Amino acid sequence: MTYKAFSRFLEGEITMDELHTSVDDTFNNTVDSVYAPIIDHGLVGTLKYVDRFTAVGCVLITDRYLTLDATGRFSKRENSAGSTMHVATQDQNTEYGHWTAKDNLLVLQLDNGESIEHQYTKYDCSVMLSGYIYQRI
């Protein structure tokens, strides 16, 4: 609650409901600013990296997706496909968590407690994460 709002209430300028709204807004804005994640809004969106492995008689392609949202949540998943009888198309489970980014360091804190760090550099259509180029999609 602000002193100004309380003074206005005592002077009869605002009602008790308006005073409560002022208290709620002050509290919510304070909590939001204190607990807001430190994120680089230039990273928000979906990034895709394609990893290709080729050997005699075998090709394995893995698409890696990383989606970073503006609230500080993320999801990451991989899809793999191969050209031999031993590797079929395979979707791996999607993982979720919270992300922060500051001073070109992206930190992914998975919901399972694991933490992953990437140095990053932003470009117009891509982002380099720990030496790998992810395309914005």
C-alpha cells in the first residue's frame, strides 16, 4: 500500500475497495519485479538445430528444438531419423523448465533439477549456443 493511497482513503477520496485494489496492485507489481526472471527477450521463440551423422551405409539426422518463452519457461525436444534398419524415426520426450539469460550466458534449469549452461551469440536469423548454430523458426 502506498502512503498516498492511504491518505486518499482517509480524506474520503477513494473507497475501501479502491484502497484494496491499490494495495493488491502495489503488492503484485513488487512481487513481479522481484521474482521476474532475468531473460534476454532477443532469445524468445523457437530455435532449431539439425545434427547430421554420416558413416558407411548409415545416415542419422537429429532435429533439436528449443522453445524459450517470455515468462522464463522453456521446452526442448529432439526428433531422430536414420537410413538403416536399426534406426527408425524416434521422437524423444519433451523436457521442460525455467530459463534465464544474462551476459551471453543461457541457463536452462530443467524441472527434474538438471541445469544446462550455454554461452550464446545472437544473429538476425540464428543463435549460436555453445558453438552450434540454431536457426530461428
